[in-house]
Amino acid sequence: MQLTEVQTLMEDLYGEADRERGVPATVAWLCEELGELAQAVRKGTRDQQLHEFGDVLAWLASLANQMDISLDDAMARYVDNPP
């Protein structure tokens, strides 16, 4: 799945609810999911890690959608001029 497809999927599944929740709450959820990912990386099983990576990507895509940011565009600098 391409990043554009991830964003489209999240928009189709949760776009309206995401916009109602708003950016600040979405950032809070993303941070919570990052914490869960950190815990899964340290102590979790492979399945738990896979689950949490998916959750973080989903919330990141949701946030990007709300802010009208393309994740493909955001990642382009790593192709053109990596930090």
C-alpha cells in the first residue's frame, strides 16, 4: 500500500469523525499511540508491534489529512535531499 492509499483509506473510513475530533485531539491520540508503540517495541510480541505500527501510521495519516498535507510530499525530501 502506498502512502497516498493509506491517506485515502483513512479519509474513507474516518474522515468525517476525524474532522469533528479536530487537530489537537488527533495529535493527542497520535502521541498515545506512539507511547503504545514504544512499549510494544520494548516488551511486546511481533504481532503487538505490527498492530502498533499500523495504529501510528493510521493516526499520522489522519492528522495529515486534516491538515491537507500529503505524506508523499512530506517524504519527498528524503529522496531529493535527505537530512
